[in-house]
Amino acid sequence: MAEVIDVVEHEPGCPLDRLGGWLTAAGADVRVVRPYAGDPLPTVPGAGLIVLGGQMNAYDDGVAPWLPAVRSLLAAAADGGTPTLGICLGAQLLAVACGGRVEVGAAPGRESGVVDVLWRPESGDDPLVGGMAGPFPGPSMHADAVAELPPGAVWLASSAMYPHQVFRVGAVAWGVQFHPEVSQPTFAGWAHELPDVDAGTVVRELADRDSEVVAAGRELAGRFARIVATSPAVRR
């Protein structure tokens, strides 16, 4: 029986997208939780946890009143060894939950398009990203950023514009600032909603590099599914 990965979706426009099919193909099962629609969040982490992106910021409890519970869930998952993946906002929530800091409206400005994510030497023996080809093609669409990593976090990758593209907290909790899951229609929807983005340019970037994005995203998903399947947290 496949292990169930809980997925926290913050808004309809930022879904699990292609990642769902890749995880299923790798032998995992997913259960999407939509707190904005009234779904209750898990009180304790299950076999695995993915927290998706969204337009709110990591401190926006008034806009998204479920965020404190998500931060608590992320902290418990990181502390308890539950395989966890935070994507964009999810990565920022993981950082804040574990003692780091996010800059809202970060000074460098919005990072958009397909970003070359460069692996640091510390990534070499990482359980999730160790040995992955670089640069990793990371579809990006964010203006907030992790300014300070949590104490003890391992810094794994950077980009030319923002340093904290990938990090790990504890043994098996990762944050990625980019969107490995995003499809071209979803990405185009984000780009056309944002006045500070040249939608035509960034949509063409993803179209031109989509085969790279798919290959890298599928590999990341497969690795994460295997970590979930073999985690001691599953056997508790």
C-alpha cells in the first residue's frame, strides 16, 4: 500500500499540478488538504508532508488564518523526521516555523521565469538533491524570500538573484524557493496576474525549457517519494 503524503494547498491557483502525477508514478499517494475551503489540517504529520505556494506571505495570518497551524505542522514534521517539502511560500513557512526569517517584498525584487539554481558543495551528500544535475531549472514567481535560514539548516543551492533557493532543516525537511511542480497553463496564469512581470517573456522561457523542467521535477518527485517510503517515520 502506498504511503500517503499530505499536501497543503493555500489557494486554487497554486495546485499540486504536475507533481501529483509524478509522485503517483513513483509509488506514492497524495491527499490534498484545502484549508481555505474548510478542510481541517492534520494535527500531526503523517508519512510525508508537502506545503505549496500562494499569494499570501509567510506572516499573513489575517489573510490566511490557517497559517499558524501550518507553521506548527511544519515545525513538528522537521523535528520529528517526517519527510517534508515546502515549495515557494511553503519553503518560507518552513523557514519561519523553524526559527528563520522571511523578507516580505525583498529588496532585489521579483524573481520570475525559469531560474538556474546552482548547487552548493553541501548538497553533495544530501538525501534529496545530492548528485542531481546542475543547474536545476527552477520556474520562479516570487517577491518574498528567505532572508535568514533557521539555526542549523543546511544551505544547498542558490541563484544569481536570491541565495536561499534550497535548504534542509533537520534530516528530511526541505524548502525550495522555486516551483518544480508548475505546468505551463498554471505558470501563464500567474504571470498574467502580476503587473511587474513581463508575461510573454517568462511564459516563453518555460515553454522553451519545459523538457528540462519536467525531467528535473520528475526526478525530484521520485526521490522524495522514495524518501517517504523508506522513512523511519512511516514505520512508527
